[in-house]
Amino acid sequence: MRIAVTGSIATDHLMTFPGWFSEQLLADRLDRVSLSFLADNLEVRRGGVAANIAFGLGVLGLRPALVGAVGADFEPYRVWLKDHGVDTDSVRVSEKLHTARFVCTTDRAQNQIATFYAGAMAEAREIDLRDVVARTGRLELVLVSPDDPEAMLRHTRTCRDLGIPFAADPSQQLARLDGGEVRELVDGARFLFTNEYETALLLEKSGWSEAEVLRRVGAWVTTHGEAGVRIHGADRATLAVPAVQAAGVVDPTGVGDAFRAGFLAGTLWGVPERCAAQLGCAVAATVLDYVGTQEYRLHRDSLLDRIRTTYGVGCTATLVTHLRELS
């Protein structure tokens, strides 16, 4: 069961602001914003969408191939990922650019303002998935997550050329993509991942209606934060799975990536879609207990307890056989 995860690999600089952003934003001055927030603390963590998802898949026992571009400063990060089950041999190392940086400030209401510096990610367009397939063998799925836009398009085209199923996760890059690019990334995807806001943006950018999108994808997976996840399809009933409630939110960064890791792991194991979504929600809830996107630990009993408490025992017997390697 081989999966390649393409996309950003970055270092996260995470800060917290003790107030509310909304109190600093003036409705009649939004065309001339000039604000500075004094943060209480700074956490420097490993991140990047593709790396976060690959980390989660690796911890769950799959050996995902991470595909992206980094700088020469990546080596300690590489060791970390390999130690957590990630195949990093298809990562391109730039000779002149630093690894990408994600700088994010979170306020008391868990709202976030962030800036992303691409750095070496710009060289991801030079990566050919054919080389990855030649090294790893046949891939069951390729996740195309936020990356250099040309890289995202190239990987999607290669998947179509080689007949490899792919999942589209444009998320943060929707702001950079034009309508034609969005349509090309989505059309034919086995899965399309968005959150609630990205759903509206994708429809606006693509010019398609929801029904038109659903005719072009196998399943549209939309996360709704505390309201859970909804999975749509053209000729099927909508599956709604509530979120697993967390006792307290330490840091919301990376929750969507963790959901994707759990959901895709379940999908590759061949468990029912509802069980895959429940696992995704349980992994996402676990991330909320930690600062950073790859600092969490997954334990079989606690994951199953979260699932049993929220959803009942229905999926636990199915999932337990796949979680035996977890402590």
C-alpha cells in the first residue's frame, strides 16, 4: 500500500497573541491595514502540509513517500521524518534556497494570521513523479497538496498520464491559482479535500457549481472544524461524521493535515469510509493537545477510546487490527 504525498515541507514559527484580532481590525479601515501584534511566546516546529500528512501516515504504520523540495538545512528534519516512518528519498534538496517558512500568530479565539515563504519549494516543479514511481514501484494513491503551483499541476498531469489515482488538496494555494488551474487540479480526483471556507473559494474560482464538482471527483471531503466532516458524492448519500471533542485546545495548527493522514490511512487499509473518517477525526483531536504539527504521539488505546466515546463501538473492531503496531 504505497502512497506518495506531494507538497510543502517547511519550518513553522508559531506565536500566540493574548488578545483578539477582531478588536484590532477596523471595519472602515480594512483597505489600509497596518498592525503589529506583540506575541507572548514563540515555538519553532517542523511543518509543511505534505510533511505533516506524511508524518501522520508514517506514525500510523504506512511508509509514505514524501515528495517536495527543501534547502540544505533540511538534514535534521529528514532524520526526524525517517525515524517516524517517512520515506524521504524523493525529496529534492536545493543548492541555493532555504527550506520554506510558515510564520503564524494565533489569538485567544484561535483565529490565525499567517505568512508563508516558499523558498526551496519553488524547485518542486523540477520533480518528476515518474522517477518516484521508478524507485518505489506502483503507487496506489498520490496526494497533491499545497506546493509550488507548477509542481501541483505537473504532478496531477503525471498521475493522469500514468493512470495513478490522485487526491486533490489545493487548500492554501487556492488564493494563488486561477480558475483553469483549479479545474485542472480537481478534475478526475479520487478525493477532493477542502475546509468550509475553501469550499466556497473553490466554487468561485472554478466557476463550477457544487453538482458540477461532484460529477468530476470520486468524493468531496469537507472539514467543518468542531462540526466534523462531510463526505459528498454525485450518486450517493452524504456521510456526516461529527468531530471528536477535545478537552482543551492547545494549538489548532495542523489539525486538517492530521485528519487527512488518518482518513487516508483508513482508506488505504480498505476500511469502510465512515471508519476512515472517524479515525481521521480522532487523530485530528489528538493534535489539538500539542503545540506544533508533528509533536503528537498516537497510542492505540487512547485513539480507540476517543472513537468509542464519540461514535460507539461500531468501527473499533475494524480499526484495532490496523493499529496493533501502536503502543
